[in-house]
Amino acid sequence: MRLLIVSNRLPVVVNKQNDGFGMEKSAGGLVSGLIDYLVSLGRKASDIQDYIWMGWPGTDIEKGDEALVRDTLQREFKASPVFLSKKLMEKVYLGFCNRTIWPLFHYFPNYAHFNLDYWNEYKRMNEVFRDELLKEIQKDDIIWVHDYHLMLLPSMLREQVSNPIGFFLHIPFPSYEMYRMLHKDSRTGILEGLMGADLIGFHTHDYTQHFLRCVLRILGKENHMGKIAMPDHTVEVSTFPMGIDFEKFHTMDVSPFPSSKPGKGKPKMVLSVDRLDYSKGIVNRLKGFELFLRNHPEWHNKVCLNMIVVPSRTDVGAYRKIKSRLDELVGYINGTYGSMTWTPVIYQYTSLPHKELIAQYRMSDVALLTPLRDGMNLVAKEYIASLADQKGVLILSEFTGAAKELSESVVINPNSIDEIAESIAEALNIPVKDQIRGNRIMQKRLKRYNVTKWATDFVDNMLKTSNISRDSVSNKLLNASLTGQLVKNYVEAKKRIILVNYDGTLVPFTKYPASAEPPRALLGLMENLDADVKTDIVIISGRGKDELDEWLGPLPLSLTAEHGSWIREAGEKEWRLFKPLSSEWKEEVIPILEMYTDRLPGSYLQERDYSVAWHYHRSDIEQASHLVKEVNDHLLSITTNISAHVIHGSKVIEVSNSGINKGELAMHWLNRRPYDFILAIGAGWSDELLFQTMPEHAWSVKVGLSQTAAKFVIREQSEAIALLEKLKTN
């Protein structure tokens, strides 16, 4: 089994040189974390024996050099490049990704730019990745797609392959109110793109819940315990907080770099490490440190802020402005508070080698990490893991994913300059024994859930979810071979009956039930099938008899209305009750449903002779999803003692007479003649009783991939029509 890792960039950057190409490791937590996991694959028992990493090589490669670069990357790094033009990357990486998605997902809508051309180029880049992946994917590969650059890729792949697909988002997923600010096409397209995955992972529970809420409100898809049913698979949405290689940071020999904490009489070190970005709150951090110095003169000459800022996106105007503001603030603080022997802010605008960074972690008394919004912030975990002496204090923004796991640190609101200032004073005064106690707890947690555990958990859950989907499909899917056998049985049969549901089977579920009128082609199909004297057609529906009369009345086939309360046999004009019924129960049910109708704007009641339907398809979907559970429980509590039962449909709850169901109704039709071919097709919850009563030789088919008593399943409503069309042809 092979793991295909797909990300915007490869773990190495390719650089054009005079004598060829140079390769250097890419920066970032994703690369370092995953490489640690991939290295572990060869040292422990695992179903995954190999891997390959696919992504952009970081620069524009000329056509004539592509073969050489590809061969070198595959041979030396197990990497397969996706070549993209410079123009495309500018519009995607610097355009839609970093001018639209990045600011909006980090709650900076004032920095966000919406450009339809950016969105179209983003789609095109995802298509390029798809096409390259399709050349590489093998039958048993597991596909793991990473981050916001490739959010359309899962569904693009799902249309072409059946391999397990996972997606992990390494940045925050915003609240619905923020996400909906995206252009309508992109906000829908991104969610639909992600829903092609078997497993979608986020760093925190909050991000997971934000995503599920957006799926509900925008796509109208509900989840059950984080699982969402799609036509051809189940999507699981869950939380996997990314870890680090704890032992590497905890035990690494960092010589020749000094790593001891400052000795007696020397200033204590407050460490700040961040990439240059407006989401990191570096300006607020400097302001907070300045306020600390202003409020606590007793710490003058006794503390330094060691601020390491890693250059990033220097060609973007907003980032250049931040850099300019940082330079000004550092100059102001050092000029106002510094002296010949003391520099309050040690400012390093650079990226440090790994060993030197760990040395800086260990020699710092305090780490000040205050992003305004961050998906995880692995630097916080690295700092705690690096403290071999367990001495040091972490000040951490509550708006980072890591804050959920590192609750023993000093957690603050980074928007408050006063809180930053006071947290520095607090951290510098925490007794050593309390530092050790808190750090020991956090280190134990980080050691237990390291990066290997994170990746293993994700891959295992992806395979589990994929296998469940694949098993449910492969065991019951009405494939071409089985369809051929069904048609053969139909042709050879002497007497046939087709029992078919209306909504969701003959016609698709519609937003407005009144608009589900059958198209002319469907009427022609039904008439054609029923014209054969060997074939009886029975349409079973929960709709009222007036609607069925209007839509299907002229056809010479059998109809049932209100889930079996009324029947009209082929050749008859009048409806008759299936059995003696009472409607007295409506006196109790209708007032209850009227109460909920008042509570849920957009919902309405539809009363028929022997049933009552409460529709909520016009209502706010999130409000409805919460209230429907209450309605259901309330109805169930009273219908157990009266002659009525509750039926769930598409955006509707119906109450009808008990003692009548589609199973009992089917037996009425089946007992009239000795049918040697029986086909039952349905799409709803009420059709399960129909499937359960079918004889052994019957063909029972459920529309939609879900748990069912039917022998077979098909993916969607159009396949039900296609199946009936095959019978018409014969």
C-alpha cells in the first residue's frame, strides 16, 4: 500500500543554478511534520510500505528541463513535481489563496479581495493537479490532500477514482458568517470540492463545527455524529490536532549553539518567533512589550525581547507595510528605553537553522506567541518540547489551535495590549517549581500525541471510513452485471409487477413539493411499461389523491395515496379506502404542529383526509435541523397511545394512520396474482417496510447509498429512471 501526499508545494524547493538545479528543504510545519511521519514508516509495522509526495517544485521550470527535474526529485526525494506556469501561480497563490482565502479564513475580511478571474484560475490549478495525479495513482494508493490551495481536488478525484481520499486543512476554518462572504460560486464550490473526500480533518473542534455548519446552511446537508451521506460515499468530518516529533526537540544536541538560560545578573530572554504575517499579531506584541516596559520600570535592564521574524511574501504590499511598522516600533522601543549596555528588543529578520532555533527555545525564560488567529501554531509545541530542564513559561494566544492542548500555559487575548503587557510581567514572576509542574504536564501530552500519532490516526480513520463506504457500495450496488440479470428475469417472466415510490424515485426531491409534477417523458415511460399485459404498475406515494389524480390520473395504472390510506386500481376512476380509518387523532396532532409552525418561520401544515404533513423546506435549515428533533420526540410521545404514526420525508414530517404502511399495502397487490417478477423501488424511510415484506425472489432497490433492507442500492434518482428505461426497451 502506498501513500500519495498532495500539497501545494513539494518538501523541497528547486532552484535554477548555472550548472543545473539545486534542491533545498521547504520551510513550514507541514513539511517538517510530515517528513517526520514518513521517516517513521520504515521503522514500525504498517500497511503503508511506500509513499510519494506530489506538489509544485517552487519555481517555473522550462519544458526542456522538466524530465531532468522529475527524475531527480523521484530518485532522491520520492517526490513527483506538478509543473505550473509562473502566471498561473501568481493568480492562484498570490491571488485567490493569499488575497482571498488566507485573510478571510483568518478573520481579516478587510484584507480580502474577491476576483472572479482568481477563482477561475484556482479551479484550473486544481484541475492540473488532478490530471497529474491521475497519471500517478495506482489501484491500492491512499490519497492525502493538504491545505487550502487544493480544496477542489477531492471531488475532482472522486469522479475518476475509488481510492481512499483524505483532506486536512492546516489553517482555521471560519465561522459561517465569515465564510459566507465568499463569492457565491466559490463558497459553494469549495464545500462541494471537499465533500469528495472520505475524511476531512481540522486542528480543533471549533473548526470542525464551523465546517459542518457551513455544509448544512450552504449545501443543505445534515450530519450525524460528524458523518455526511453523499450519493456514492460517506464523508467523515473530525478533529486531529497536529503534533510534533517530541523526542527530536527534547533531546537534540544543539552544539555549538549556546542553549543555557542567562546567568545571574544577565537579562532574562523573552522569545518571539513568527513568520511575517498580519495574522500573527507581531505589531500588537511589540506594543504590549513597550507597555510592559512603561508599566514595569523595575524590569529595565533585566529583560530582552528576542524577536525572530521569518521573511514571507515580501512581494505583497500588506506584508511590506507590516515590515515597515515593525522597523519603526523596534527603533522607537530601543531608542526610548535602551541604553549603552541594554537593548530591549533584539530584532532578527531571518530564518534560523533548526539547531539554532531549538537553542533559542532552551535559553528563553518566556516564549511570547500571540497570533490574532492561527490554525495550530507548532512553534508553541516546539518551545515546550525543547525545554529539557522544564523551566520556562509559554504565553499563548487563545486564538491558536495549540491553546486547546497547552492550557497550562498563560493563555491571553492577543487583541488586548494591556493583557499582553501584564502576561509578560506574570510570566517573569512565576516560580520555577510551578513552571516545571505545568511544563511536565504539557510535555507528557505532546509526547503521547506526537506527529506520528496524528498522521497514523488520520490515515487509519480515512481507511476505516473508506472501507465502510466501499463495502456498502460493493455489496449492494446494482452494477451492470446485476442490472443485466434483472432485465433478463423481466423479459422471461410471465407476470410482472413494479412497485415504485413517487418522490425521490420517479421524480427528484424538489425544494418546493408542489413543483414535483412529472415530466412528459416520465408519463410516456409509465404508459409504455403499463401497456404490456404482462406488467402491472403500482405507484405508491404519500401525496394526496387530488395531486396524483391531476398528475397521473389519465394513466391506466394503480395508485396509492397518503401512504396507503387510499387506493385506486388500474381501470377504476374512483378512490377507495384501503381499510376503515379514523381521523380523530388529528385533533391532538394538529395543535402541536401548529405550535411548531409558529416557532419556525417558513414552515407550514398540509392537512389531508387521513394524514397531516408539516413541511419545513422553506425554513432556515439550521434552525429547522434543531427543531425537527424536538418535533419528532413530541409526536412520538403522543402517537404511541393513538391510532397514528410518524413518517419522515425530505424536509417534511408526516403523521398518518397506524396500521397502514407500504409493506402491508404491497401485500395487497402481491396477493392478487402469482407474480414471477417483482421489482420494488423506493427512496424514503417509509419504503423500508416495503422492502422488508418482499418475497425472496423479488428485486428490491433503494435509491441512495445508505443502510437499507433492500437487496440492492443505486446512487441517485436518475439511475432509477435509467433502470425503468431498460425495461421499456424490452
